[in-house]
Amino acid sequence: MLNPNFKALIKEYPMAKISESTVQRNKNTFNKLNQIVNNQVEMRMKDKPMENFSSVVDFIINYDEKKQAEELFALKLKIFDKNLIKDHKSNEDKKKIRQAKTPLEVLLAYSEILEQQNK
């Protein structure tokens, strides 16, 4: 048996409308969260840019997951922000970048996409 309050609610606001509103609210919340994360990443990138070539090389060669996970994430975001990657059709190629565990793996996956585009 359904609760009388629930029955009254359904008369005024059908289940389809409740479901639609819930989905839209979840989408809005997800978009806001994405925007917050992206803004934080951008601020951190501006606060701590890699200052010279040797620091970039050190990041790639001596990557320490415990200390540099945020930098790896920022590298992936920067690559995904490129139109070449946004427009690339193969989700498998993009997946390689997303799942890369080191900066070198990210760059190698990116290089594969570049090679495909240049053929």
C-alpha cells in the first residue's frame, strides 16, 4: 500500500516529472563540480608552473606517484584540452592517456595520436 502523502504528491507532480527533475539536478551538480575541479587545477598550474627544462625532464624520468600525482593529472588535462585530442575519434587511444600511470606513458600515448593524425 502506498502512503497517502505519496499518492497526493504523485497527483500533483507525476513520477516522470520527479525523475526528470532528479536527473537534471544531478547533471547540474556534476557540471558545477567539474567546473570547481577545473578551476582548482588551473589555479595550481598557474601557482606552480614547471620553471625550466630540467624540472620537466626530472618529472618525466624520476616520476614519484606519491609526490607528483597532481602534476600527472594536470598533464593529462592539458593534453585533453588540445583540439587535436578533443577531435580524435578513437576512444581507445584517449583511454591510454587516461589510464597512463606515468608522464612518459601519457606522452607516448599522445605521440601515437599525433602520428595517426599526421598520416
